[in-house]
Amino acid sequence: MNAERPMIEVRDLVKRYTVPGRGTVRALAGVSFDVARGETLGLVGESGCGKSTTAQLLVRLERPTSGTIRIAGEDVAHARGARLRRLRRTVQLVFQDPYASLNPRMRVGTAIEEVLAVHDASTTAASRRARVAELLGLVGLPASTADRLPGRLSGGQRQRVGIARALAVRPDVLVLDEPVSALDVSVRAEVMNLVARLRDELGLTCVFISHDLGMVRHIADRIAVMYLGEIVELGSWRTVSDEPLHPYARALQEAVPVADPAAEAAWSARPLAGEVPDAAHPPTGCTFHPRCPLAEDVCRTTAPPLLPVDTGDGEEHLVACHVVARTHGSSD
Ligand code: SF4
């Protein structure tokens, strides 16, 4: 693979579902981004913005309606046979709730060994046990954790097991879907630090998904803000988290809570005034216009394209907003 080629290339990704009683729901409406090898891209937005759908498409739990995803040059949607097996080793998903992905009656060691056996049937039981101990050490758990049942572990320990399981097959890419949202606030930072350390040590490329801009800014190199199936702003973590331009990204930034669990819970439940529109009936023009304090007539009729804006720091910064395009000028 060309060293210059991005590890992940996503182009014009569209995903529509037919939901009985609701009609066609557009989960993704043409999303494009790249992630360089070793880079972490944060995907941020409210529930229903399409970030989890993107995760499912990246790991081939779902296929796109149209558009392409390439990971390490491989066409994710169309890989079959040996290519699909290789892809499944290359990219792994870390779930929000690792408990849901662990069999409650299966000991932790067996659950990790199972992954190893599926991906390489030639390994011996002894080598798999040794690798389990190594993986548990990697995520900061004692080797004795292998003999425990998931239900006997704390949330933080379970997520460490989830990460160990994802790392078992030595992936190049981790997709982390709200990996700390279900954890106590007190252990979130520990797990975030673990993810950052493993990413650096193992040279992983990561897509880190969260509703929490304040969380993502600590781990991402670049951040994409999503709204109703589209990327509305994409740039360096510092620009997007500290000086966002899109009105929605600005609302998210202003809503980043202080280190107060109650405030955080309240924000998670209702980050912005107004509801996210029904994805089965998205608003015309800019889909954010019903909630946008800056909306103009053109916003109600014409969708703004995602365009480069000139912020003077030389870094790529894309924003989909008529007003921002006018006030900051496109650097195209
Ligand atoms: Fe608001 Fe218009 Fe910009 Fe959409 S295009 S974010 S409605 S100002």
C-alpha cells in the first residue's frame, strides 16, 4: 500500500433504511472523509446524526446504500472470501456496552480465546492462553481476569476486556463507538488514557465516536461534526473544539459541560434547543435551519455544500454553511 494513501477513505457514503410506518429514513446523506495512518478522527453529534451508522459501515456490520469505503485500500462493502477475512482482522469495533457483546456465562479468557481461534484456527490452546495473558496485561488487567465472568467485573474492567478482545487479532484500525459513555465519570479518563496510550504504542488508526465534543477533543487529531446524516464541519481538533464556525458546532461547543456529572447528564439528554428533525422527513435546504439562529431565506431552500474556509492556519477546515461561506470566504 502506498504510504501516502489514507488508511481510511470514505466517499459519498449514503445509507437509507426502510422503517415500517416511517418510510425511508436517511441515516447518512453523502459523507466523505479520510483518516491517515496513525491518525484519530473524532465523529461528534447528537443521537441520530449518523455517527453510529458510519461505525457499522466501517466494520461491515452494514453495507452502504451507495458510496464507497476503502480501508488499507480494500473496498469494504464488496470484500469477500479471504479479502473479507483479512479486512475483519484489519478493522475492529469497540462497543459502547461491552457487556452486550460478551456472553455472561463465558469466562473472559475463553471469550478472548474464541476471537483468536476464529481468526487463526492454526493456533494452539497454549499459545492462545499466553496471548490472552499478554492482552490483559496490555489493557492493565491482571492475568487472573481470564478466569472471571463478565458480570463480576466493573464497567471499566469490562470495557478493558472489550478493548483487549478488539486488539486480539492485531488490527490496524479501531472504531470506537461511544466507548466510555456507559462508564462512571470517575473511570472515563482512565479508559480514555488507555485508548490513547495503546493507539500510540500500537500505531493504530482510530475513529472515535461520541456525542461529547469535550471528550473527543482530548483524543482526536481532527474532528468531524455530524448533523442529520451529514458532516457540517471538519477540521483540526483545536479549531473545531475551540473555534468552530458552523452554528451547530458552535452550539455543541457552548454546551460542553463542566466536570459535573449532573450537568453532563442534562446536556446529553438535551444539548440544544429544538428537536433533531425526523430523518424520514428531513427539512429542505440546510437541514439545521429549523434550529439555526442565523438561518436566512436561502437556508430553507438550498443545501450548503461542505467547502474549505480560510482560517489562516494552513490546516484544512471544511464547513457547510451559507453564512460561513459568505463571511469567511471559500479558499477554493
Ligand atoms: Fe444556519 Fe443557514 Fe448556516 Fe444552515 S446554512 S447552519 S441554516 S446559517
